[in-house]
Amino acid sequence: MRKLIITFSIVLSGFAFAQSSDNPYIYDEPSAEEQDVFPSNPGDPNPAPVDQYIPFLLLTAIGMVVVFARNRKAA
């Protein structure tokens, strides 16, 4: 019970400190010049094409669940 209370208090304090807004740059809007600077914002026109592989990844995950369930049942 004591570990649960300690863990809960650590998590709760993390949320409390995340709400503090002493950062002076939090509300600054970047200028147009800062957005076009190459090192800070290269602007990749072709991001990672994960959307193309979603059906394959879903079938792979279902297959892995079936294989691991059969192996666990057999053991």
C-alpha cells in the first residue's frame, strides 16, 4: 500500500509541475524567417509512409497473437 501511495504522489507531482508556466517563450509565435531556416526546420516533403503499411501491420499483429496463444496453450 505504501508503494502505491508513493507512486501516486510522484505521478501527481509530475502533473502539478507540468502546469507551471514560467517559460517566457511559451507564447511566442515564430516569425516567417525562423520557419524557413534549414537546420531547424528542413520541411521533409515525404514523411514516413506508415499509412501505407497499416493493413500489413495489423495482419502481422493478429498473426503474432495467434502464434503466441497457440504456443502458450501447447506448453
